[in-house]
Amino acid sequence: MRIGIIGTRGIPNQHGGFEQFAEFVAPALIERGHEVFVYNSSLHPYKASSWKGVQLIEKRDPEDKIGTAGQFLYDLNCILDARKRKYDIILQLGYTSSSIWSFLFPKNSLIVTNMDGLEWKRSKYSGSVRQFLKKAEKWAVDHSDKLIADSKGIQTYLKEKYNKDAEFIAYGASLFEYPDESMLNPYALSKYAYNLLVARMEPENNIETILKGHARSATENKLILIGNYKNAFGSWLKNTYEDRRTLFLGPIYDLAVLNNLRYFSNLYFHGHSVGGTNPSLLEAMASHALVVAHDNIFNRSVLEEDALYFSAAGDITAILDEQVQKEQFPRFLENNADKIRKSYSWDHITDQLEEYLTHALHSR
């Protein structure tokens, strides 16, 4: 198959979930004998024409000059280029800024869209932007030949809302099996004596709920927050809650460091609540972290009964005041690692994707 992947800022991953998905899946599809192209933003620091056998197509992205509108123009540039490439399949990862150009997709290519989460529910957006995102979601559904849902919750939503079937294909993760305690030294942390949160500083990730619960507790364990706090909400959180027990480290992109911080944490807080199988959750499970997750259908569909759950700050306080220890839950840790092996390994995810795309193309 000749596959074009659009909707990301490019690979190797410098941003987030869809970029990570493309980073792992595109080279794996190359190894399986397919021809794969990934579109890269002109702002991406990697400038070679290929990466691990994947052909990279750089297109102009003016976001640095004109802000968010630049994302729409970048997607337009990618779609216009795709019209010339004679792809068998265009795999679109997300739809937020590409949906307005959906009518320009080449008619001879099969358009397969990974629908991401419920973007219009994100509280960082204004009412008018949320209304646009609802329309964008519908345009993406209407102009795609096939849909992929990265969580069972989104799969159910698409069926109920649009009466459209979507194939469940999640993100993947790699089991972390070689911990190195010395990785904690730069942060002056001791193993199992701190709790961890890795997230974008956005309200729907329930970060303030976790911070409130931690602040009201009697725990002496530090809460370490990793994520870029240099937005309005993140700066407010840092100014309001940072103290001797609460440390904002900013973004960390080194996966080895992140995995060791997860592995040696006592509790790992996961507050995401707006759809999708979250990559950072899978990485926490793969790193043998004891997860304390926000109680919603998306998190429960992945973790099932192998986690502690919270809905309010009081739940966080209660867990901390009970002095819950990671070593008390070996079954949770092993069950979640087993889920990674069986359902969320990158090999398994690539197998699912290849099988689905092949079947979709041949049954067109």
C-alpha cells in the first residue's frame, strides 16, 4: 500500500499523541513492505527527507507568524500536495484544522480518519470555538471513507451520534524493563517517596483537583508535576500551588527520564477526562506505575479494575492520608503490564492498523 499520513506536525515526535503514533507506526509499516509518507511542518527541527525509511514531505507552516490560523494553512498545504501523490490511503490523524478542507481530498484515495477525543468538550476553548469543533467533527465524519476510534468510549460515541462504525485501534506503548535509579538524582528524589503527574496544563486534565487534594492531605511525599506550565492556566496553577511539597518541573521529553520517574513514583495521578486512549496513561502502565485515575469511561476502558479512582479533591486527600503504598498493589501493576503486552504493544497496534487498512482498501 502507498500511504500518506497527515494531521501531525511531523516525525520524529516533538509534540504529542498523534506524532508519537506516527513515529512508531510509520516505520513499522515500512518494515512490512508498504510505502509510507509523513507530512512534516516546516517548523519541525528535523530537516532530512526521510526517517527510518519513511519519506518525509515538508510543507509550509506559518503558525509561528500568524498563530493558530497557520495550522489551517499547513493542513491545506498538506492536502493540496496529497492530491498529486496518488496515495492508496490517506491516514488522517485528527481533524481539528483540516476538516474545513475535507472537500479537497483526492477522490481516488481512501480517506481514513482517526477521530481523536471529544475536542469540543475542552474547557480551554471559547463557546464559539467549541461550536466550530462540533461542526469540524461532523465534517470529518461525513468526508471520511473509514473511521478509527482510539478508545472504546469514542467508538460508542460515534455510533450513537452519527450512526457510523469506527474501528477501535488504540495508541501503543513499549514495556519499560530497565529502571535506573540514578535518573532520579538530578531531581533530588528518592524512589517511592514522591507522587507524579505528567500532563498538559489544561483544566480538563483535572490538575487543580489533584493539587487541591494533595494540598489538603497530610502526606510528606512530594507531588512532582511534569508539563509545560507557561500558559495562562499553568502559570496560575504554579503561582497558586507550588510549595515545598509541590514542584513544577516543566516539560521533559526524554523518554528514559520520564519512564524512570514513572517507575520509581509511589502514585501516578492521571486526570485526563476528554476522550481517547491517552498515550501518557499507557506509558505509565508500561512503566509499572500505580495509577490513580479520574473516574470516567475513557480511563476505565483501559485500566478496568487495576487502578485507584478519584472524582473529587476529597478522594485524592483520602488516598494520600491512607498512606497508600505502591507495594500494596502488585496485581494492579502486573495486570496493567500484561495489558500492554497483549493489547497495546506497538507491534500489536501496527498489526491491527495494517489489517484494517488492507481490508478497507480491498473492500472499497
